[in-house]
Amino acid sequence: MIAPSIVKRVISSAIAITQVPVDRAGNPMTQIIVNPDSPFDVALKQFNRKVQQAGILSEARRRKHYESPQARRKRKAEAQRRKRRRARF
């Protein structure tokens, strides 16, 4: 049998779940929680790492100019060829 105090803690911790901000498409946005005591350089490094992992800058560069469906298929096919070539060795 589970003690009532444990059940209370579990229920209260489940309620304390924070909402993650989402963009217009409903995808979770990258979020950085900064410690007020930490220096700016640490926060900037953390921000850059998160943005790099999320692929935000590469997507922005890719969307900078319109890419026709034919060019998109060609780019994806080339990426698949490279991936297969790497996987073979």
C-alpha cells in the first residue's frame, strides 16, 4: 500500500509541470533557462549550443531563397546517396 504523503507529493509534482512555448505550427520552441548569477558568456554559449542542436540557423539559411520542388528532390536524393555511401564503409 502506498502512503498518502507519497501520493500527495506525486500529485503535486505532476501539477507543477511547466508549459513549453510552441510556435505557430505547434512545434516546441527552443528555451534557455538562465541562472541570474551566471556570467553572460555562459548564457550565450548555452544559447548557441541549443540553437545549433535545434537546427534553427541551418533552416533559416535553407529558407532564405525559394527552392523549387525539383531542386528539393535533387538535394534530398544527393543526401541519400551520401548517406548510403557512408553507411557502406
